[in-house]
Amino acid sequence: MSSIDLSGMNEEPPHPHQMRAATRCSAIVDAAGRLPDPPRRLIIAAGATGGRGMLTIRHLNGPQAGTEVKITDKDRVVVGRQLDCDVQFPPEETAVARHHFALIRKPSGAWTVELFGTPFVAIDGTPADNGQVVRDGAKIELGRVGGPALGVGIGEDARTDNYLRTAGQAEAPSARAIATQAGTMARVARAVAALAVIVAVGGGAFAAYNYISTSNTTARLDAAQKEFADALAREANLRIGPEARAHLSRAVYHVQLQDAEQRVKAAGTAWVVGPNLLATNAHVAILREGIRNRERMIVRAPGANGQIYEVVEHRLHPGYVPFNAFLFSDLRLIGQYRGNSQELSGNGYDVALLRVTGTLPPEARLEIATTEELNGLAAGAPLGTSGYPTEGFRNTWSQGIGATPEQHVGVVTAVTDMFHLPAAPALRQLIHHDLPTTGGQSGSPIVGPSGRVVGLANSMNMIAVEGRRVPNAALVNYAQRADLVRDMLDGTAEQKLADARAHWTSVAENFASSKDSIPEIALQEARPADGVAPRKLVEVTRKMNAKSGKRVTEKGNEGANDIYVNFSEIPLKLAPAADYLFLVVAEGRGAQLALFVDGKLAGATKAGAYPFIGCRLLTPAQQNTGDPAKPRAGCAIDAQRTEGMRIADPSVNPRDVEMVVYNNREVTDELAGADLIYTIRVYQWVPARQSSLR
């Protein structure tokens, strides 16, 4: 299932935490500069051990099995392949990251786990939580369950005082344990609720659950689901107080687009964050790019006589366009079971600020949660939200007269980075939740028990049923963590983006680039005959920004958004009576290729990441069909190619060929303002022995 926007009605680089490890062990080298063989038992110590317990790390498998590292003088122990790690794996053990994770000694003497983002860590067979306590005798596996393993031995502190030993303490369940318990309870409740349906209709229950129907069976299932959702809501209501809910109702404004005739269209939800500022999603704010002369974006206050404010400026998070440009700069694939694959995708930086005329009511302003609140978000935490859902709703015209927000309560189901991966707190900026979400709610504030904003609703899981978007049965949707807005307000967003880029790259390293593989496939598909091979004649690189092109309104489709039209021309002189391949490797996946011979269109492609045209360049005589009004294409394929080749023509005069590469995008496209790199290549097919492809 994919997550989608909700606008309108309709080897790894070091993790930032790793930079603190300035005092880690240095490599020991001999006089010739060589590393010695690792000793069977390595003891790291800096003197007396009085008052400090010893941590012993033992390699349990692999070439270092039995080797131990004993640590007495450190409160932070880094594990990885890098030479500066305290517990080091050999360079060829690629299941282990350069800096994989760390063990942190707390003032109590307990050792806990510090995760470094994507590298996998399991303790006693279960994926580890950040901050999880590591017990004496624990088994730690890296890369995967069953991967390189370490045994942990924790010695007692040699106390020199007369204080009695602390009594045993109760343990709070981890976030993962809470999530597992909550998921189990939810599954049991749904199973009980659906039991009557399963008995009644057997295998047809699945179809009834997934497709909209008016049958009694579906009604019973819907009622059971609603009862379960209401039970969750009643529990959450006990923790999202009435004052917070009332404040939410005052704080949310309806974002609308208004045309020259004063007619409106729902665009999303925004909430008051300053005297003349509101926060919303970037994919909502960017809709303002589409307004024409005498049109405007407005926000309407809730209530029968809600005041209208005009949006005079919108500002996207500085990471929104670069993050999407990074995702679409390459088709990155990761192998899956039995030859399947999945593409790298992400969900991040989807926040923006709207500046309006006039002064917004100070009592409507919402505060953003503290860093401690945001870092403490975990599965099961209660949430509340308010916004303007319109997709599939009845009487949505009413929101153009008087805006009435809808409220929901729910819980956090998980917190991850923007790629759905476990990560350090600073990178866990994607909140998974079970709040109902649909079109129109984009930008809605999500608050915690304090009433402060922890996130902005921005996307949902869905399935398509007969052209309609239907929520996925898992009831998991997504929100951007609210500190992304705070970073924009305090001016630190750009600075933090630099560190985040390193994380994007480290995640992408798990995927295979298609910039080489797909062009190779194109060459195989375009091969005109056996015994020939491609010789590369031309390779040029162009940078194009659609927004720097001309803005046009599509004739006959004035209701659609305007388009930026930008293109680059590559003139060529090519010998006729030969087969060629014209290929573009495009960032942004929106490139279109057109081919002209002597100024006349010979072929064109649809938009894509790797558009190409394979054809035979004919001589003027070979283009002649006997009908001047219907000549063959200058660069012909299929039957025209075969027919043209039957005409003997010794002419070798080069022909004027022009490749035109287009970067055309809607003005509201998140990549319209991105600098995209296009690599244009031309190959000629020659006898295999003459080819010099590389």
C-alpha cells in the first residue's frame, strides 16, 4: 500500500552522534605501519578499576569467535568496523556498519543501547529499542537476527562506600513492547468483532471488508469496527482533556483557493502559530503557486462568521524540494523475496508557513511541543487532532460559507525516520498514528496530552476501489513531527538539513542504482539486428529547472493547473543509412524526448526517467513513398524502416538531427523548482567487432 498526499477535496557515513566519539581507541601499528594480528584477549584499561564494574564483550561467531574486549574506564563503547571503534569487526564483515551502535553506561551503572539510525541491532533475538537496558549475559546480533553476534558480561561495581545495595526495581515496558501489546489487543478485538461475519459469509468476508457495499454483512462489520474505534477514542479522551480539544477547535483554519469569480475550492487545513502565521503541509502551501491573476489563497476561521484572511506569502520547508529531488534523482531498487524488488521512497519535510494579511487571534495560537515531549513520543501515546476532511464527504459546499472542523482522537502506533526506519531521536520525524485521515485534513495539527502540537497530518495508507481512495484496514496514517515547523520559525532548518542529507545517502546505499542497469536494458531492447553492438557517439549533461521556463495555460483545459515548459536542444550531424539509439537518463522522472530530422518531427516519447528512441536514419530518397504528403519518418522504425532500407541510395551526406529534451511540469509540482540533471546519449549500431561502448 502506498502513502499519498492529501491536498484538497479531490559503506555508511558516520551518524551525527558518532562525531562525539573523539576519545575512542586509536589503531596500533608497528614500525612498518602495519596493523598487528588481533590478540586473542584484548584488555582496554587506563589504570585502577576501583569503583567501576567491568564490561566484557565476547565475539560469539565468525573469525573472531572467542575474542574478548574488556572495558573498565569508558562510559561509551562504540561497536563497528572502523578502526576507531572500541569493539572492532574485520573490514570484510559487511553485515556490520562502520559505526553500528554504542553501549552507554548510565550513572546507575546500567548499560543501555544507543542506535545509529539504520544499522540493525537485536538483543536476545528481538530488535533493540534506543535506550534499552542491556543485561548481563545478553546476546547482541548485528545486521540481522543470526548475524555477527556478541555476548555481554557485566561485572559488579567495586563499591568503596558503606551504602546498602539498591533494591530491585520494577521495569517499565519498552516502546516496542507497548506497540506489540497494543497491536495484539487490536487484532484480538477485530477478530472478535468480525467473528459473526466470518461465520456468515466465509471467504467472502475479506472482499466485504475491502469494498464499499450496502449489504447487511458490511454494515455489521462497519459497526463492529466503529465500536472498537469508539472504545479507543473513549480511552484517548481521558488523556486529551476538554481544554486541549476546545483550543484545537479555535486554532484550525480552512485553507481554500478562490478564483476570479469568488468561487472556492478546499485545499487543506492550517493552524495558528504566530500573529500572522499559520502552519500547514508543504503540499498544501505549494498550491498557491498555481493561482492566476485575480485568484488567491485564503484561510477561513472556524465558525458561522469566521473571518477570512488572504495568504500573501508561502514558505516551504527548505528540505521539501531537495528531499523529493533526491528521491527522484534515481530509480533505486532493493531486492525482495524471489526476485521482486521495491523502490526507495520517503515521506519528509512536508511542512510550510503561510503569512496572511491582518492579525490572527492570539487565543487561537497553538504551541509546539518541547523537544523532550517529541523525543518521548512512543507507541500508545494519546493524540488528538482537528481539521477539515472533505474527500468523499457530503455537503462540502458548506465549508465555503462557514468552516466547521472535525475532531478525532487516537494514539501513536510508531515513530520512525522519513524512510520508516528506526533512528536516533533527532531523525525520528515521521509519526505513525491511527487517527482517521483523508483528503482535506492535510496540515491538521496533532496534539498530545499537554495540548501542544506534536505533528502535522500529511499522508495516509490507502487502497483504490473502483477509482476511489479507501483507507487501508490497518488504520495507520502519517504525520510530520512538529519540530520541522519550529526549525523554520527559529531559522535552524537549513543548518539541520546538512546533517540530514548524510542520513539520506546512508539509507540509499542499501539500494541499487538503475542509472546503469536500465540504460543497458534499453540498449538490449533497441538492438536492431544480431551481430551489432552500440558505439557511443555523444554524451552531454544539461541542468534544467522547469520554473525557469515559460508558464503556459493548456488550451481547452483551463481548469487544470498551468505548466512550466522548459527544454534543451542538442543539434547533431549524423550519417544516414544507419541505426541509432537516442537516450536520456533523467532525474525527476519527467523527461520527454523528441527527435527532429531536417526540422521535421521524426519521433517522440512520453515522460519518464529513461526515455529513448531507437530508429534508422534514412536518406531523403529512402523517405520517399511516392506520396509527397505522406513521406516516411526521417528516422524510421518497424515497417517504415524495412521499406526504406529496400531503396538503394549511396548518399552519405550527413543529416541535421536535433534532440529536444523537455522538462515540463505543473506549477504546483514539488520538482518544478528543482535543478534536475539530464544526461543525453547517442549510440550508433555497428558490427560488434567495431563497437567501443566503453
